Amino acid sequence: MSLVFDEYGRPFILMREQESKSRIKGLEAQKANIMAARTVTSILRTSLGPRGMDKMMVSPDGEVTITNDGATILQRLQVEHEVAKLIVELATSQDDEIGDGTTGVVVLAGALLEQAEHLLDRGIHPVRIADGFEEACSIAVDHLAKISERVEFSADKLEPLVLTAMTTLSSKIVNKHKREMAQIAVDAVLSVADLERRDVNFDLIKVEGKAGGKMEDTELIRGVVIDKDFSHPQMPKFVKDARIAILTAPFEPPKPKTKHRLDITTPEAYAKLAEAERAYFDRMIRQVLDSGANMVVCQWGFDDEANHLLLRNKLPAVRWVGGVELELIAIATGGRIVPRFEELTADKLGKAAVVREVGFGTTSARMLVIEECANTKAVTVLVRGGNRMLIDEVKRSLHDAMCVTRNLIKDNRIVYGGGSAEVSCSVAVGRAAESFSGTEQYAVRAFADALDDVPMALAENSGLSPITTLSEVKATQIKEDNPFIGVDCMMAGTADMRTQNVFETLIGKQQQLMLATQLVKMILKIDDVIAPHDYF
């Protein structure tokens, strides 16, 4: 309600008309859900491919993130619509299961929803559309297995793994140094991989970042790096043949667990209390020395008196080490985490050949490097970059490359990128549509058309004509019976992705198709949205 005046100065009141609230159902609800989901998918379309654009996201507290990683972009969005949230969960599922292809799966889901909307306008029932999409997805997944190739690799022959990781990094901010970054990712994964069991323990890989330096200064360290320094500036910066006591017990006298208060009223009582505290500290130090340790890593902090005693007894110490880092140090050095000083023995100490403190440039920043550990499988990737924002993006890029390498170790079948696999599947699904009768045939053909949207987006983001490029790629594939022809995004002079060494893992591509199809089926079958105020 508001008060206004007419041209003669006479006041009158404007009252907003009461709006009636009603639930939309049936076809209207399905179209509304499709529109909400497609609004989210359209955001990521321009980020697909090696020439894709980045997105800048600013959080409410002013934190800035610049990335083209689909899962990261969607997680930073504040999505309100419940169906649109399903798209966010779709990208998260792809990221958790495969680690790469999050943008592609969202773009494919958006293309399927667009085709589904056209079929709904033609009067085809949503259940028929969903069934047709499922049949077409099954055909496409089987066809991917047919056109896939196996790559053989070993500890002495890593080139296939490096090339696959380079394909992943082509669309990232590190593409200028993708060969070096891919090599780091492959070496890190192979350091913790069991090639006989085809298993990779990602918990043994830690990625740390430190602002400053150049991106090419990023290195793989065969050990553990923690963002801490020694607790006292006069402690030695280099410890050889380290025997590390890993403690979760604080270096301080025990505190009474009752609500009683102790009043010190005389100098004698204060001196007696100080002597008791010193005795506690001396006993703690003696127990550490008796175990044979020459270095201490503690989860908790300690005051100046304990720090001075550690220095005087030539025990380098690190304090305020996080729980996750503490566990990683214990795994890497073969030590045990000790909760009480009384339990500290020689067999529970972690062992490392070298522990050194490193500095960076002219800043006061320091980090500890624990190298040549007893369990040499634990590794750390130390990422360098101009600022924190760049380091975070490099971390995400390396994570994707390492996940792809892990997937290739689990299943060494690959398909070729550049949209070639999607075009080949589109041709196969289009041919298979002729064997279907009834309305499902329209849905199968629509699925084939949706697959064409991925190479079209690649061409569009590369500055090429989408329709012309897609037509040429599809015609060449059919004419030459070559499923490796794709979009030449990098202007390399050839559209043969095998020649360009553009690889993608088979399980990653199959997962994209299946996840996108399952989500679209779910959205199509929603014909009513009941909010809390609509409950009967």
C-alpha cells in the first residue's frame, strides 16, 4: 500500500491486488521444471572445451573464484529452485565418481531437456520420452565400448597416461604448461597406485599451495609437506635421520577437572606450584628423549616454557598440526599417533631420512618438508602461483588430471575427444531409431540430436560455425567410416583426434551418458511440486 497524489494534489491510496496462489500440475509443471534446469545448464555451455570461457563468482563475503570447472561453478551458485538443484547434484556426482567431465555432463543434460521439451509440445507422453531416452542411452553406451581402444602402459611406458592427462588439462588455466603438469599428476598417482590390483589410494596424495613464484615451479615431493615451521626460531632447520614422536597430548601440566579454585597467597606456595609445573615438563621431555625421538610433532600448542625446554634439550618441535596432516605424517613415516606420553615407545616413532624447513622468497612464510619417509608411497604436490586464486584453480586442474589417470589405471580403454565420440554415437543411435516403432522412435531420434549439441558447443566456443562444423564432421565420419573425426578446436590442421592425441577415458564418457539420462528421466516424471504450505 502506498500514498500518491493526482495532478490536483488530491491524495489517494494504491493497494496491490491480492494475488491468488495455485499449484501448477501436469504439462505446465514439467515445462517449468525443464526451464529451471535449462537455465542452470546454459551457464556452463560457454565453458565447454579447450577454448571455453571461465566464470568469476563472488561470494557474499567477497571471496572471488575464477574457474571453468563445472562442479565448482555450480557449487558456488545459490540455487533456489529444487529441480535446478538436481543439476548441481548431477555435476557433483560426476565429480565424485569420475573427477572430470562435469561441464560436459551438464551440457548434455541441457540438450536432452531441450529435445524433451520439443517432444512434449508434440503431445508425446513423458513416460514414452523417458523410455526412449533410456533405450537410446543403452545403444550409445554399447557403441562407445565398440569404438574404444585399449592403451597399454607400464611403469616404463607412461606416455598414454600423460597424453590422457594433457587432454584433461587442455581446457584449464594450466594449459600452457600442460605437459609438465600432466607428468606431475601421473607420477603422483603412480607413486600410490597398485598396478596389479588396479587400485589407487588417493588419501596418500596431498596437494599443498603456496602463493608466490611461478606456476612452472610446481613440483612433486616424495614425502609430506605441511604448512608449519619449527616452534622456536633457534631450532635447527634441518633434521637428518629423523625419529619423529607424533603426539596428540599437549605439552602442559594437567588441568583439574573439577570446579574448585586454587588460590596462591604466598611466595612459597607460588614457588612450590612453579616447581611442580617444571617437574611435569621435565618428565614429559625425559619420556620423549627416552623413546629415542629427536623430533616432536604435536597436534596442540605449548607455551614459552615448554618451547624453551624443548630447545634446551635439542628437540625440534612443530605445534598446531591439524588432525588430517597428523594422520598423513603417521602413514608416511610408519609411526603411530600417541595420545599419552606414558605410551611413547621406540617402535611408535615415525622415521624419515630428512626433515627440512624451506622459505619462499623474501617473505616470512615457511613450510616443513618430510622426505624419504619409511612409507615412500605418500607424496605431496606443492603448487606455486602468483596468488591464492590461481593456486586454487591449479589444484582443481591437477585433481581432475589425477582422477583421469586413476580411471585409466582401473580401465585402460579410451575413446577420442573433440566431440568425435558423441558424433559417432549420434550416428549409431540415429540408425538404430529405425528399428523402433511408435512414439519411442521420436525419443530415440531426439537423443541422437541431443548428442550433436556437445560438438556444436565445442565449435561455437572455438569461434567456428557450429552447424557447418558439425555437418562436416558427421559427413566425414560416415564417408570414411572413421569414428575418430572430431572438432579441430586447437586449429591443429587435422580433425582426426587420434592424430592429435586427444583421449578421454571410456568409463568417464559412459558415466556422462548414464547420469545425464537418469536425471532427465527423473525431471520428466515430475508432474506436480508440493511445497510445505500445500500439505493437506
